Amino acid sequence: MRAGQAVTLRLRWSQRWSQETPGFPRPNRDGEEVLTMPDRARSSFFSSTRLLTCLTLLFLLPGCFTVRAVPELVVLSAPTIELPVERAHGVFFVEAMIEGRGPYRLILDTGAGMLTLSPKVVSEVGLAKKSYPWRLRGASGSKWGWLGTGRVAELSIGDSVRIDSFRFVEHSLPLEVDGLLGNGIFDHCAMVIDPLQQRIWLTTDETISHPDDVPLRLSNGVPTVALTLGDRTLRATFDSGCSGTLDLPESDEDRLALEPGGGIVETYSIHGAHWLSVRRYDGSIEIGPVSIEHPFVRFGAGHPLAGLPLFRGHALRIDLRTMTLKVGASVTIPPGVPEHPPGVPEVIPVD
């Protein structure tokens, strides 16, 4: 090979990289990454010691392999359909068939950048996979690990939804959950949620922009929304897989104006069970034109998460085609209805 001739390295990775990872190569239509390097640099770069050092530094870069997968096709039986959902543990579940096997219980999770399947599902369906290093972000923080990834040819929800060619990652999940249905499907359709009535719709109707729309931003493969707490503004993941109202880092517990008292609650993430401190915020949270008074806030080791219970009195429409969140008019909660919806873990009071 002549000096200076380019050497091509082909790496197979996820279907879609996070939009917040500039400088890394983008995949072609088959998900194949192409890197080039002059031949004259190979002798020094590919020495075993330097290669190991470079790969170690690369894998330790925060978020460098946080990815988001979008299925090639999402087909609805009508322009707008209602999803058959079940509310449990404070989140919404759907029953899905995966390549003709199942049904499997998947959490409808906008806070997941990819379709996540348990080892049991991957084994039963017989899905092909390869292992790669991943950084997984959960309510209890971020962890690195080598996880299997592959592609599901077809996933269906009843007779109304068919999802084709959806990349998955394999990971153990708590509470006998079979998987997480990630937010990639919302690049094809919008989701309308009525948290009070516990109903969800998918629609391909175009969104008409409105000045009161709340803009979303993708960060590490998940949609985030701006929240204002007093004189402070922060971004939180809009996470339909979060059973709490608002999760914040534990360092914020001493910075915010909180009402006396509180409790602890056991909750779950992809990293397993963990305990969170729960306090009521002594003020309001502003999300676009909406003001939410005195919500409960949970404090833990993870990054900020805004769960559906935070919006309980409002209808929502999330549309990643336009990167907007529409928050509907406030709905009066009938007398006798508990402040926390069914399935939310019980808060244990502490002194």
C-alpha cells in the first residue's frame, strides 16, 4: 500500500447517533460508519499500547456512545388510533408482539432513546445481537457496560400499530418488565396523553404550531424541556417512563425552597431499585404557559426528569417531528381523586 493512501475502517453501530455528538462519523442508510486514516499514521496509532490508551479514553468520554434509534417505518391502522394501555407502577404499559412472539409488556418510555428488551425476550424471540460498549442513563445515574444490540424486524401493538426494523439494546429490567418502547417511534407520529383519564393516542396528523408550544431539545437521545423554579431555569428529560412528578439531583435539596416534612420512596430504573427523598416544593414550576403549584419533588443521584404526574391536570401532545410539546388546558380533578395517580409507589413519611 502506498504511503499516504487512506485506510478505511468499517464499524457497525446504531441506526442513529445522538444529535448532540458532533465530530463523530454519521452512519449511512445501513447503519454503517466509515472512518478514514492516512496510512503513514498507522504504524504509531495502531501500536498495541497506544490503541488501548485511545480506546480507553474514547469510552470514558461522557455521552460519546449515547445513541438514539429510529425505526424505519411506523404504520397506524388509521390517522389517529387509541393505544390499549395499562397503568401500573406509575407508568403506562403496552402489550406488544415481537416477530410473532409474545405478547410482551413494554413501558411506553419517552425517556429511552432506544427499544430496550430483557434477556428473556431476546432469547425467546431468537434475536441476533452483537455486543458493544454503552453508557446507560437512568434515574439513579449513568453506568457503562457491554450490552447486546440488534434489530427487531417487526413489532406490533394489537391490530393498530406496526413498527418495522427497530434497533434494540438488551438489558435486564426490574418488576418483570419485558422492555422499554423508546421515543424513536415519535419521529413518525405524535403522541397525545390524557394523564387524568389514563388514555393515550397516536396520530399522524400534522401539528399546527402555536406560540404557546413548549420547545423540546434532544439531549443524549431523549427529549428535554425547560422548567423554571423561582429564579432558576433548568432542563429536564420529558420522561413518560418516570413514575414521579419531578426528579432532581440530590444536591438541589438544600438549594430549593421546600415545605417542612417529607418522606422516602422506593423506585426502579434500568439499574435496579433505589430510594429517593420526597419533598413538596414551596412554589410553582413554570413550563411554557403552564404553572404547576406546589408539586412533589424527588431527589436522587440521577439527572432531572419530568414525569407524567407533573402534568396530571393537563392533556399533552409530544411531537418529535416538530420538537414541540403542547400542554392543553387545565382539567379540574374531581373530589376524592388522590393527588398521585394509581400505581405510584407509596411515600414513607420521615421526620
